Amino acid sequence: MKSSKILTAIVAIASIARTQAQIDAPLPSYKKSSGISGTLNSIGSDTMNNLMTFWAEEFKKFYPNVKIQVEGKGSSTAPPALIAQTAQLGPMSRQMKDIEIDQFENSFGYKPAVFRVAIDAIAIYVNLDNPLRRLTMKQVDAIFSSTRRGGGLYDISLWGQLGLGGIWSHRTISLYGRNSASGTYGYFKEHALFKGDFKSAVKEQPGSGSVVHAITQDRDAIGYAGIGYITSGVRALSLKINGAGEPVELSAQTALSGEYPLSRFLYIYVNKKSNESPDPLVREFLKFILSKEGQQMVVKDGYMPLPGKIVEEELAKLK
């Protein structure tokens, strides 16, 4: 998915600690249904782990007897869990790969259903003490990638190569990122490294929170993670697509407009035929996520809510 596909206007405000957006006024409020019970298992994205937990906690206020278990070890764990039927919900911070869809279809005879549930943007973080404010995408590639498919003429390994002087000029850049099971890893590899290879020096972390925590502790650090994990100990850099124009600051507005180059949808995959409604418990959970209350949880967790038009499109899949 390319960020240029996210072209819906929505009123947005940026805060120091989190990027937030307002809820579209037309979003429906959730209405409780009768006869809903059972257990839901969610296995997938680490980026969405907190968000899935928020949704689960709020959903249980409507249905106290429903049990929901959330496990977030990476988007790559979602397709196998759906195929093995150990989970009804497969949250992913990237779209399924063709091979994953093929494996699912080989097991069930139809493709998995996918729902867009929120909008995220991958931020490039540095330690708060670092004076750097912006990067070009070519520089991002030359910092993190060994292949430099973005057009960089030389490897970037020192802060001085990015224009920092004084005590920073000869300091070595310390790299942090996600592991290969992560959808964020895959998205960053495709869109920031131009499908190139990561440097072996990147310290892979098991979760987005771990990446941000490491950058907070390491003054020479730079890394990437979803905007929902920003803290007061790091700074999100403005990014510039190579060529003319000014660097773009990450906000809900720039992510939604496509100006910020690393914006993306967050997804939940489920096992259902395209012409059938899912299990009632799964259906109600998805309806809740796509309601005004559910999208308020998106804002609470620092991500960006879906515009009303997209919510209508996703709700139509449940009918």
C-alpha cells in the first residue's frame, strides 16, 4: 500500500506527546446486540497490541461475559494463526503477502477478509538530546540500508555526515529497528529502503515500545516505530521526499493527505467468505471498532481514526 492512497481530509491537531485527530462527526455510535458471548483470540501485530487491548477492554463494558485474549508478536504471526484457527482476529500493520493469502486460500478455498481499522505513520525517532530535526528519504535509506537503492552515493554512519557539528560530528550512529516478524519491519524495508536490505548493525527489537525505549536510553540512537509509541524521551523527525519541497512534519493531517511519506493503514484480517457475515462475536467486535467509540480508542492510543467514508466501506463488508 502506498501512502498516496490515503487522500481523505480530516481535521487534525498535533500535540507534543502524541499525534492526534478528531473523530469524523458522522461515525455511528455503537449499539449493543443481544445474545453475544464467547471468547475471542487475537494474534498478530505488536504495533497494534495496545490498541487491540484498548478495544477489548471497552468492548467488554458492553459484554462483560465475553473473554478476549490479545497476543502481539508481529504481523507475520497473524496468517498462521488464522489458518490454524487458533485466532479469530489477525491484526496486521501491513497487508498480507501474496504467499500468505495463497496459503490461507489453499486451506479454506477462499481469501481472508480484511478490514481497515485505523491509520498509522512510521516515525523516524532520535534521542531528545540529538539536535537533528529532519532527513531526506535518501538519507534514511543510506543510514539503515546496506544496498542504498534510494540513490545515496555513500554510506551514512556518523552524525557529522548529516550536518551535525561539535561533539556530534564524529559520533557513530546507533541503529535500532524491528525484527523480521514485524509488519513495521516489512513496511519500512519496502518504502524506506526501496526494497533493499537492512544493515547488519541494526539492533532488532521484539516490539515497537522496545525500539523507542532503546532510543531514549542511547544518545546516539536512531530508529523507526509507529507514531503511537512516541514518548517524551524521543523526537520524531520531519521527512523530505527526494527533490524539491520542504521537509514534512509528521501529524495526522500530513499522514492523511499523503504528504508524509511513511503513512499506512492498520488492518484486521478474519476468516470469512466475501459473501457471508462473520461469526456474530467477531462481527460485533468489528462493528465496535468501526464505531465512534472504537475510533475514540484509536485517538487515545496516538493513532489516526478512519474518515467516515472509509468506515462506511468497511461496515458494508459486514452486511
